[in-house]
Amino acid sequence: MRRSRGIVLAAALSAFLTVGAGTAEGHLVKQVGPYEVELGWGEEPPRVGADNSVELTVAGGQTGSPVAVPAGALSVEVAYGGTSASLPMLPTAEPGRLEAALTPTRPGRYRFHVTGAVHGHSLDVSATCSESTFECVEADAGNEFPVKDPSAGELTQRLSSEAQRVEGAKRRADDAHTLALLALAVGTVGLLTGAAGLVAARRRGSGRS
């Protein structure tokens, strides 16, 4: 019985360590060639409108010691929806730690894709925010009273939607105006044709008399 409990505890401990090996304090942890890299947000939890950064640390796979990475060696592509931007990963005062300044302006799912080379070894690691990688961006939950004002990003989104609505209304009005002009032109042609026919009929009648 004791042996069975020991096996169960060992299996549970192994499963816990396996899960923990994939993340560290909200960062993705991955072995890439001879290096162990951690990828995530510099400030957690990430909030809309708050200054932040993409953070990457590089350490020796066997020794675990920080690996110095020169400027220009790595870059990160940040993707949100159908929009993406490439940013340089810059070394910090802390050895082996790099960052790319970024202020998220929308809540939701962000994807990081770091590429480059470290001391001749290719480095390529990517991940999308999730419970098993790093945190997704949350809307600002600050204490605003009596009402919460929209953020700059939310205002921009609303203005864009309103501009699209106005443009759609303008196109519909232009189409209606064009149809009205066309109907007027057709009516005018009809009147002119009728008048011409009437004049011709009168002339034929006068000639007979």
C-alpha cells in the first residue's frame, strides 16, 4: 500500500515539474539549441495603454549562466490580429536579458516571434499569449469614478467605426442622387420625344389640309 502511494506521489511530482518547465513567472521557457530562453512581457500583467516591453533572457543550456547577446543580433515580430511590427531586441544592464519597448493599445491576444543568431547559433522562438505561455493584454481596470472614460485606443476604434458608418451613408446618398438624376434625365428625354412627336403630327395634319 505504501509502495502504491509512493508511486502516485512520484507521478504527481513528475507531472508538476513537467508543467512548470514550460513557464516561469508568466514567461515561455524553451530550449533552443545550446540555449535556454525565456520569452514574455517585461511588466505583468500587461495593461492597455501602460508602457511595457517584450522581454527575452538567454542562458547557457548546461551551465544556466547568462549569455551576452549584442545589439542587432535578435529582433521580435509582434502580431495582433492582422497587424504586425518588427522591433529590435536590445540588451539591458542585466546580462543575458534583452527587451523591446512596446505599449499595447488593444486588449486581447498578442504573438511574439523572435529570430536571429547568438554566437553563430540560429535562434527562432515564437508563442501566442495563453495560460501556458505568457499573459494576454487586459483592459485597464484602474479606479475611475463615477464613470470609466474610454482609452485612447478605444476612442480611435470608435472614431474609425463612425467614419466607416458616415462613409457608407455618403455612398448610399451618392447612389440615390445618381439614380434621381438618371430618372430625371430619362423623364426629360421622354418629354422631349413626346413633344417632337406631337409637333410632327401637327405638321402632317397641316400639310393635308
